[in-house]
Amino acid sequence: MKHTEPLFETHPDPVVQYKPDDPSVVTALNPAFRQQFDGSTALVDQPLAETLDAIGIAVDDEWPAVTDANSNTVDSTLEATAATGAVYALRTVEGHETSYLLLTDVSSYAADREALEAENDRLERFARTVAHDLRNPLEVAQSRLVAAQETGDAIHFEKVAAAHRRIRELVDDVLTLAKSGATISDTEPVDVAALAREAWASVDADQATLRVDDSLGTVEADPERLRTVFENLFRNAVTHGSPTVAVSVDALDEGFAVADTGPGVPADKRDEVFEAGVSTGDGTTGLGLSIIAEIAAAHGWEVTLTESPSGGAQFEFRL
């Protein structure tokens, strides 16, 4: 059956004309359909479901439909993924004798939506974590302040001050995390060994030691954010290890590694420690390693947590 209506022939999206019998039978395919898909004439005079299956699109038997009383047609839309991975919005315009199925490629929109939904989920989990972590020190500060007012005991004021320090740490980490996830556009060659030593100077660890491989060379990076990576890893090693923990920064074939002689992280926990708010219960904010993961991702790097030669933690960055 040849369709002579100009709109059917010139429509930029693939369109299938079919007869709404039971089963529906394809009567024509427009040029856009024949160009985008196989376009085989063998699909004509075949059931609509078989035509869709032939191009790798599967839809449920029950197609949701909404009746338009004004035009006396049925118009419905759903999304389906083809075998190629492309996502199509399938819209039907049904009549008594002739109906049409329009396939619009919405892959980019679907990808953007999925990314937005994933980001919204991440932000929601992050907000819950921050709210929880802030609530604890606030409650401590409030109860200790009441106790201090009632007893005048200096220990309560010390606990209030400690709670306030924790709140400041959390706020600082939240601000750093918010910045770290942004896409990095301006980079420069950074001397990894020199930057690591500078970062170590900001860590309160008089008895701990740092060894840096002088063959690390340079990497293209945002020096401020890379310094944050080293500072967080060094503080993490000191916090979780002994006062005399030894930390090293060594070159890898395609990057660098930061290792320590601390207790390490169990293999089944190594992936989740990069999630915001995941902590070992030692009083830390649980955001330090999440910040590291965000900064690495912003640079296009891959970071993994393994075991160091001494049995401690080893963070490997593949550039």
C-alpha cells in the first residue's frame, strides 16, 4: 500500500502506518523509517509487533492509551529501548481505518534524565548524611551547655568547644565536597612529589613519617584540588593508623599510589568507603574519601582502594 500524504513521506522521524486490526498490520513505512532502520519491504504486511521486534524494539502487549474525544482518535506515548541502545518515544495516533506509530529518538534526553535522577538521589543521600552528622554534635553542644549553666563545671564547656570543632570540620568538608565535584577545565603541570610534601606539612602528625618517590614526575591537574586529595589521604592514614604510621607516595605505570602502614580496610568495605557519609565510627565526618573520589572523577581519573604491602590501605590513581 502506497501512502500519498506528504506529511507521512516527509516527516523527519520514522513513522509506521498500520491497520488497527487484531493483530495490527503494517501497511507502509515512511522514508525516514527505511533510512534509519533496515527499511526492508518485508516488514510491510506484517503484524506491527513483529515489525517492532525486527528493529529490536519490544513493547508490552498492553499499550497505555488516552482517548481524544474531539478527534475521535487514540493518542498514547511510551518509551522503548532498541537493540542498538537508542531510546525512542513511541507515539500512536489511531483511527478507525488507518493508524500511525511515530518513533522519536530521545536517547540524549533519556541519558540526561537518568544522570539528573542519579544526581538527585546522590544529593538526597548526601543531605540526609549531613543532617545526621550535624544533629549529633549540635545535640551534644546543647546538652553540655545546659549542664555547664547548671553546674559551672569546665568539662562541659570543653565538650561544647569540641562539638563546635566537629561542626566546623563538617561544614568545611561539605564545602570542599561541593567544589570537588565540579568539572575541571583549567589544569597545569603539577610536580606530584613537591605537592605531596607541601600537603604533608599541613597534617598534624609529629611522629608519623612520609616517604615520597622522586620519580613521580608531573601530572596535568588542578593543584589546589590535588593538594586536597593528598591532605585528606594523609589525615585519613593518621586518624586510622597509629601515631607512628608511615605513609608513602609512589609512582605507578599510569599514575600514582598513596599507601600507609595502618590497619587497612576489609575487602568487602573498600568500595563503599568512597560514598559520602560512610565512616568507620571513629568520629570522622565520613566525607574525606568521598571528596577524594569526586576530585579524581572531575579530573577523569580512576581511584581504587587496595591493600598496601604492609597490610594497610593503598589508594591507587590511574590517570
